[in-house]
Amino acid sequence: MSDGLVTCELICSSDEQDRILKPLENAIMASDQPIFTVLSDGMKLKEERHSAGPGGGAASLTKATTSDNESGIFSGECELCENHEAELDWFCATEQKLICSHCAIVGQCRGHSVTPLAARVSINQLVDVCEKIQLQALRVERFIEHTLTDKEQKLQAAANQAREQVLAQVSAAREALEEEEQRLLEEVQREEERVEQCLLTQQAHWKQALASLSQTRSRLVHTLTHIPDSQLATSAQEIADRVEEAEGVGEPCDTEQLNLNPSCIDSKLLRGLWAIAVLLGQNAHKTSFFKFDERTVSPLLTLSQDHFTLTFNNKKSRQPYTYDPARFDNWPNALGSQALSSGTHCWVVDVGQSAAFKVGVCYPSLERKGSGNEARLGYNSQSWVLSNYDGDYSFCHAGKKVPLQVVKKPQKIGVLLDWPSQTLLFYEPDSNAILHSVIQTFAAPLLPACAVTDQSITIVH
């Protein structure tokens, strides 16, 4: 029989080990005794049961059962097999139950996967498991008492610091805005007073001129009506003086001096904050959807099938285009397909591959034919563009260039057009840095406009 037991297959899955260890773990956690005392008591009970012999089996069984019931552990070892009246000291993995050795060899579990309880669960293993649980409990306790408490204190300190930082930054921004607001309002007030003074001066001057003209006319009319024709010759000099005096009054004309100068509200701080609010604020405007109008694309360029990319062609690869009155025939230009005359719009152009390009807007009436400046972006009064030629960045309008300080070559150029405020702004999308902005009174709708003479540029969506 012993040989048969040794050759049996021993299997201990994690579920089976939990089934055996759980009663012992509960007993240990519930007991007020130290863990080693509880386990040693169980070992003593087992030794007494085996030393009692055949004659003392019943007494030993009773004693063991009573002690096991009191301690709450090892009670399973004292149960007997219903079929063989033998101790249930084996575990059948197939049936998932405790059995005796007879069941394993000649009984109903013959041929099943069986394991001796002594091999499945040893006292040393239980001691190790319980010690690990105890150490883990201590680590959890320390984690709660020290780490989490410390984290909570640090959290409160960090949150308070963050609040103070937000309040400080908002306060600084608010203070700067209030100062800028006061400065701009005072500037507007001064400009208003200047224009009013000009208007008063003009009114006084032209009222005096009007009175002088009326007086001169009255004298000339009196001369014509009261002096005989024979005496007009003697009054020729007087008449000439009156005519010269009337001509000296001049013609009235409107001047810019009589208008409020828009630059009185020009503020880099306010414009920059406004642009950031438009681009990044909660109600930020999304990128407008634009394509290039194929009809406008110059023969010097190739338009991609999706109408987003313009590529400059060398002379060998140029393909003839059909004639179209909307097409640029000499300059490498192309215009967007949608005109803008209201709202706020922004779009982004990828220029990372090109060393020579222009990005901006123009009137639809921009000249398309010829090699003159009338069709050249930035060299006439109908186009506004940001230009780059081999690292030389500038803003171009009406043939005038404003040099731009660009520290790092931008991979993309963003264009922001706010029609209500008549503001055109160029920015770098990755950092939202403002490259240039201009306030202009636009007299007609605007079209996105681009030019490229190196590699390609692409409208990004």
C-alpha cells in the first residue's frame, strides 16, 4: 500500500491550495494567540493522534476533535471516510474532495489524480504564508500611515501653490490689461480731441472763407449792377483783385487729419492676447476648410489632386494649361476657392519644405495676367502677404516690405482673418507666436493667396 501511495500523481493547483489554506488562515486571523502557538498546538494534536495506537484511536479522535473545534483549525484531518472508516488524509483533484488511502488505491478514486495532504499543505508552508501575510499587512499599514498621509499633505500644499500661481498670473495679466486699457482709452481720447480741434479749425477757416466769398461776390454784383459800362474799365483793377481774392480761398477737400487714426488702438499686448484667445480659447475658431482654385493656378505650379498642395515646376516639367481669364500666367501664384467677407477665419499652410514662398490674402480683382507688379503678390495695394526668400522673412503690401524677426524657421504659417475688427494676423501654429499683424480697412472680400518658387507648400486641415 505504501508503494502505491508513493507512485500516485501529486497535483496542487492554486484553487486547491486556497481551499485548504482558507480555513487555517481564518482561524489564525481570528485567534488571539500568536501564530506560532496556534500552529504548534495543531502539530501536537496530530502527534498525539498518531501515538495513541489502535486501542486509543477513539479517545484520541475525540480529544483531537474537541481541540480542533476549539482552535478552529485542523478539524478536517479528524474526519473519517464513510466507506472505509479510515482517516481522510488524501485529496482527490479529479473529484475535488478529501478521501482516505483505500479510496485512492482500491476505491472509487482509483486512477484519479490524488495527493497526500501532508504533501499538499505543510506546517512550514503555512507558517511562511502567514508570515508573508503579516509582513504585507505591516507594509500596507505603513503605506497608509506614512506614504498616503504624506501625499495628502503634499497634495494640499501643491494645490495651494497652484492656486496662488493662477491668481498671481491672472492678477498680473489683469493689471497689465487694465494699464493697457487705460493707456489706449487715453490715446483714443487724445486722438478724438485732436480731430475735433482740426474740425473746429476747418469749420472756422471755411466759414471765414465762405463769408469772404459772399462779400466778394456781393461787391462784384454791385459793381455789375450799379456802375455804368463805360466806367467798368476804370474798375478793372478792383475787379481783378476781387477775383484773385476769391481764387485764393481754394477748394475744400477731405484729409486724413479729419479722421480718427486707427493706430491709436494699436497694442501688441492686446492684439497678442486677443489672438491667443481666438486660437486657444474655449470658443476658439476651428481651421477653415480651404482648397486652391484650379482655375487660378499658374503654369509654373502643379496642383495636387486633392487641391491642397502647390509644387513649383522646373522648366523641363512644366505642362501647358488651358487658357483661363482667372489664371496667373507669369507669377507662380494660386488663390483659394472661397471668398471671405464676414466672421473670423484661420487656416494653416505647411511651408517646411520650401525656402521661397508667400502666404496671405488678396482681393478677387487682383490682376492675373502679365509680369508687372499688378499681378505680383505683395507688390500692389490689393494683396497682403508674409514672404520668405531663403530665410529673409517680411510682410509685403503695396510694394513695401516690413522685415520680420524670425528666430527659428517655422514649419507652418497660420493666417488669421477677423473681418469685424478688420485684422489680418500671421502666426506660428506650434507655439502660437505672433509673426505680424495689421489692421486694415478692407474694401472688398478677400481670397486666400499663395505663391511658391521652391519645392511645395500645403494647406493643412
